[in-house]
Amino acid sequence: MTPNHFYIPIPDTRKLKMDLWKEPSDLNGIDINEEEQIKLLAMFSSKFKDEYEKIPRDKTSVPHQYYLNSNYSAPQSNLYFPSDTS
């Protein structure tokens, strides 16, 4: 959870008007750089493929062990895994 504080530039979404979510944003001022994002995903999949394949797909007998069929979808799991192991 992210606290609502002036040091944290994330708005309190409870205070935003509901009509804000009706139309997609143009993301003015934000360059999501799709081409580089795709290259980054390709690098993750090639560099960490062996590690990804070692992650159990289903719950194991180890209570604290992470597995893919949990609260995260597979793409989320694969994206979070490299950043969690650094």
C-alpha cells in the first residue's frame, strides 16, 4: 500500500472524479518508448528463461514458496521476478 503523503506523487484515487476513468489517456508528456520496452522484455525472457522455468507452476508442500498459479498472472510473475532477485 502506498501512503497518501505530499512526498509521494501518487494521488489518492478515492478523491478523483469517476468520469476521469471513462476515456483512455493520451499520456501527454510521457514517452512509454514501446520499442525499447519490447527489447527489454525480450532480454528478460532470454536472460532469465532457465530461472523462469524452475518456478513451480502450482502450490508445493513448502508453505512460503512462490508459484505461478497464485495471485499474480504469469506475465506479472515473469516481470516481477527479475526485479525481485537483483
